[in-house]
Amino acid sequence: MADAVTKLSPAIDDLSSARRTLATEIEGLNALAKSLDQNFVKAIEVIQAMKDKGRGRLIVAGIGKSGHIARKIAATLASTATPAYHIHPGEASHGDLGMITEDDVIIMMSFSGTNAELTDMTLYAKRFHIPLIAITGNPESQLAQYADIALILPKIPEACPNGLAPTTSTTMMLGLGDAMAIALLERAGLTAEAFRVWHPGGKLGAKLRKVSDLMVKGNDLPFVTADTTMDKAIITLSEKNLGSVIIVDGDKNLLGIITDGDLKRHMAADLLSRKASDIMSHNPRTISPNILAAEALDIMLNSAASPITSLIIADEQKHVLGLIRIQELLKAGIA
């Protein structure tokens, strides 16, 4: 094996090699974007029709490096509200064809389109009239000819100097799969809030959490009334330990807020005997409980006056529902 590997010259510029590889793959993606035609639209419409029926799944399959790309595309589709999963064509030939139903749609990926391992799944699709979408670089291949819709990849050289290792071709496949996933996502009008259903965990799940998931509420809120004297207001501030007290009327409607900054600005000998209404800041910034926590953090950090550390959550009638602090947002990984 060692004799078959040619040692590289130290003079080879790694950065030049990397840039040449990326330039070739970018060329492939640009050519792919220009080559898209109504067949792409037809493929999206077939998949959308399957989704509209409320049953069936998108089966994505490929062999070799195309198989790895197929697995990633299936995962991307599934995470963007298109029910999809990957099936290995070899396993399909040994029983997994039974996982595919007449309500499904199949995407099969092969740059050459001539892999023998794809034959059984191709014939199965034709036998049971299951829509077959081919992604291939060979329009004359058996796969392209049997497919109901053939998406043909441009003939751009592989980035591999020997023209052998799948590089440009698999990059184009991956880009095409992403393009399909996003087109279907936009057709569905998938919002960031809905996106969280498929991404509840990790950093992405944290960014998609709503303010209502993290806010302090109920008896933990530091409520005082307008005529509460400051000695009692400061006790509430200390007990609740949220850095502020919220001034409300008897129906918990917002009147104002007192923060550490307000206390510093009004520091005087008579502070403790004054009323909360004398010290509070009027018309504090409020937000809806339905906005994303990441948006709340952005509001705090980019306040017109200066960064703020907490926001009051209220409805349209200014009824106080909760309080969100920057500390809770950071603890939850919203950054």
C-alpha cells in the first residue's frame, strides 16, 4: 500500500490547494444554480403533494459518498417539516423495501447513475408507481431514464487532481438537497417558533425558546403599589432579589419600575419615607411573552439609551405577566 502512495513534495502550497478545491466546488454550485429548471419545480410539487395528503414520507437513498450526502439531506428535510428518512439501497434489497409505501416519494442519488445497488429500489418504485426523483450527473443513465423527474447535475470537474474522489459532485448534491429543503420550508411558511418543534435541544433549541419559557412569574414577581413607602419597597427588592420592583395597581396593571439605578438617582435622607410613585421610572419597556428569548436579549443589549438588564412582560392592556432578566437568558444559553 505504501508503494502506491506518492509522497508529496514539501513545495506544495497547502493554502493554494485548499483555495483551488473550494474554487472548483464554488464553480460547481454556480453552474448548478444556473442549470435549475422546471424539473426542480416539478420535484418540489411532487413532494408538496405528498405532504398535503398528510401521509407518506420522502425516502432519500444513495450509494457510497452519495449515500452519506443522502443521509444528511434526509436529516435536513426532516428538521424543516418534510417527513423524510434515509434508506440504504443495499439494505433495501434485503427487506427494507417493505418500509417504502405507495404514499411515499423517493429521491435516489448517484452521480454516475449506473450503480447496480440502485436497481432493486428503482424497479420497486416503478412496480408500485411510487414517484421517483433522480439526482445524477448522467442524463443517459438507467437511473435518469427510469425516474419520473431527473435533476441533472452540471459536468464540472471534481476538485480531486486525479478527477476521482467525489468532491465537486457531492457538494452539488448537498447544495441541491438544501435548496429543496428550503423551498419546501418556505412553501410551508415555517416560522422560527414552529422550527423549535424539531429542534428542542442544544444551542439552536435555546435560541428558539420563547420569553414565556424563561420569565419569572406569579408569586416570585416583586410587586409593590404606587403608595408603598420606599422602606417596604426596598425590602421587597431584597427579598425577591431580581434587581428591581414593579409598581402596579390593584389589577396588576403596570405603572412603573424601580431599579438599582433609580435608587442611586434619588438617594437622599428622606428616601425611605417617600412613596414608590415618587421614585419609579414611568413607562418602562415591555415585551410580549410570545417573542423569542434571543430577541429579548437583543433588545436588552441594544437599548437606545443604554443596555438594560431586565424587561417586563405584559399583554396589550399593560397587565404584567412576568419579568425576564439578562442573567436567565445567559444561563439558558441565549447568546
